[in-house]
Amino acid sequence: MKKSILIAFTFLTLFFLNSCSNNDDDNSTPAFTHEGNWSGTFTGTQDNGTWTANVNSLGVVSGTAISAVFSETYQLNGTVSNSGVFTATLGTSSVGGQFNGQINGTNVSGTWINTSANMNGNWTGTKQ
């Protein structure tokens, strides 16, 4: 009888130990580091203002920039790489420019240029 109980206990112990899992099969993808809402200012020759943008989980940038000088709102569209390189077009190809910069932690900064209007400057921002 004791031998039967010992065998049953051993069997149950092995069964429960085998059925436990350390859950190593986590297939979740880590979040894109730069994902989130960003905002800041731009300054330069002949123009300045504010900008806001959202960076999604794929690194796609969408937002707006508001010119304080021209009282106009422009679309901001672009990308952010895994290493934090920020590239976005401001406005359209005929009226607008380019934002280029680098994200470092929760800060971003760079330069902007509008070659057709002969304007350029710097921009900075932070992650919200």
C-alpha cells in the first residue's frame, strides 16, 4: 500500500512539474522607442512658429506646423528611423520645406529649410 501511494505521489509530482511553464514563448514585439506625441518650436530666417507631431509604432510621422509669421498651418509628414533620425516634409513640394533632425531620448532637434522661399533655421522639441 505504501509503495502504491509513493508511486502515485511520484507520478503526480512529475505530472505537475512537467505541466508548469516558464512562458518563454512570448512573441510580443517591443514598442518603437520613439513612438508618441512630440511638440516644439522652429526659428529661423523670416519665419518661426510651433509644431506638433505623432510618431506611430512604425516610425511614421504626422502632424502640423504653424507659422507665426504667415499665420498658416502646414502638414508635417515623414519618418523616424530606429536610430532616431527624423525626416519630414513640411507643407507641399511647392510651398513648404524639410525638417531634418535627431531624436536623443525625449528630446529632438535639427534644421529646417525651405529652398523655394530661401528660408531656413533650427527646430527643437520634446516627447510629451
